Amino acid sequence: MPIYLCKPRSPWRRGTNENTNRLLRQYLPKGADLRTFSQTDLDAIAQELNHRPRKIHGYRTPAEVYAGLLNSGDALTA
């Protein structure tokens, strides 16, 4: 399977990654010690982000898009 890596210091090549980092900063300040957060706290943040509508998905949530892929015949199977 081919693997694609972006060049360091080139954030315009990692749009989804940079956007997700921006969303995470609403919950986790830059430089925050993650050891101070419980697994329950981190799971709650993930739950909120996965159920937040995104413009890129036609204002559907990532969870809805994922469920749609699983229910269509297009999902990869192993």
C-alpha cells in the first residue's frame, strides 16, 4: 500500500490534520499535559468531535459519513 507523507513545515498540505488540531485546541490548550486528563475526558472530546457536523461532509457528522460507508457496498473488507 502506498504511503504519502507531507513535507515538514508545510501545513497547507495537511488540511484535515491542521483543522482537527484547531478543533482539539478548543478542548486541550497547546502545551497541555495530557496526563492530567482522564481517559473518560479524552473519550468525551472524541465523541463531541465525531458528532460535530462538517462542511466538507455536506454538514453531516464524521460518524454519519463512516456509518454510510459501512452500510454501502463501498466499504473495504478484509
